[in-house]
Amino acid sequence: MNNNRFLKSVLLWSAAFIILLAGPLTALAASSSTPSDKMYFKNKKYYIFNNVWGADQVSGWWQTIYHNSDSDLGWVWHWPSSTSTVKAYPSIVSGWHWTEGYTAGSGFPTRLSDQKNINTKVSYSISADGTYNAAYDIWLHNTNQASWDSTPTDEIMIWLNNKNAGPAGSYVETVSVGGHNWKVYKGYIDAGNGKGWNVYSFVRTSNIQSASLNIRDFTNYLADSKKWLSKTKYVSSVEFGTEVFGGTGQINISNWDVKVR
């Protein structure tokens, strides 16, 4: 673990419990352990979101987001669970989310038929145990005016890193998209009350800790090659985060960017 870039952490193990000893949060430029808190940066184009949407499934957890600089940010988590359900998705958000409108200057929403490039870069380091991924999450709607209560029509996940986790849906095929090989999964998320959305997951065949991608390559595959996605739909946002199923860990992001052109 790089002490210059990470919170100082020591894992102590015993048969009955796990304790994470983290360096003092007061040493951080900014941090928050409050659920659903947001930390904006780059003129509010992005925010770090302390997303703990599955917290009601487990007790004794904690999760902290932090921002030392635009090249030194991330989150630390402790979720004492071994179940196969997601407990949290701390993430960076560009564009829309249920708790917010579109972020300023994000370029979202953008209609697929406009064929704009959605170029994104990320570099990160991760140190963790348990079950988790590091993945992009892309949301689509039928409208260019999505609000906090707008149910998406589609979700695209792009997994760069995976430890013991499995995506929603069923395996379809392995394809090359954007110069990388991915296992493709297709499923449906039932949100209840007659609401839900399609989910398409691209799981990289080997883990990486940096990527330079054009989201358009993935939407073109879904729309043109598979005919699963209509180009009348709008990409509302791009997120990058960690789906945590259980365990303790930290991710530090040294480079992050999304441009719609």
C-alpha cells in the first residue's frame, strides 16, 4: 500500500472478527462518512457519492469517501457480510443520478443517434479483501429531462476489476470491444411496482487498474450488433465505483475524466 496516496491502514485478523485501523481522517483535505453525502470537484462537473443503497441488509458497517485532490481521491469501506448481494456502490458521478439532476458541464444527456463520443479515462489502485468489483455504471433513459424519480430503461456496467463477484443476468458471449476482451451478460433488474430496466454487463477477462474507453463502442455493440438497444435513447450519466458485496478495503483514484464530444 502506497502511504503517500492512501489512508494508512492495517488489517488485523482473528477467528472471530476483522478490524481495520485507518489513519486519522482529519489528515484528509476533505472526507465524509455520512451516507449519501456528495463531494463535488472540477467545478461541480463530478461528485464522489457515498452510496450505501444496500445498507439495510447488514449492521456494523462503515464507509468513508475522501478527496485530497483531483488526482488523489477515493473511498474506504468495511462491510461485514458474506452474502451475494450488493451493499454499496461508492462512486464518482458525471451526469444524472436519482439524488441529483445532471451535473454542470457534463455533456449529458446525449442521444445515441447523435453518435457522440463519450471518452473516459480512469486509473486507480485497490487494496481489499472480500467480494467486490471496480466498474463503470452507465444509465440510459427515454427522456433528456430525467429527474430524481425517473426510472432508467437500461443500465450498462463495464467491469475493470472483479474479485469473487458475479454480474446480474446470464452469460451471452465473449467479445472484443474497444481493444479489450469482455464477457457479456444480459439481465433485468426488477425495481418493484412494475418498474425495472435491462442491464448489460461487460466483464473484462483479466483485471486492469487503468482504462481509456469510448462508451460509444459499447452502445454501438448493444444497438447495432445485438439490436438490444434503441438509438432513440439517451445516455444520462457515467459513473465509476466499487460494488461492494462484503469485506474491507480501499480504492484510490489518481486519474478520472469523462468527455462528451
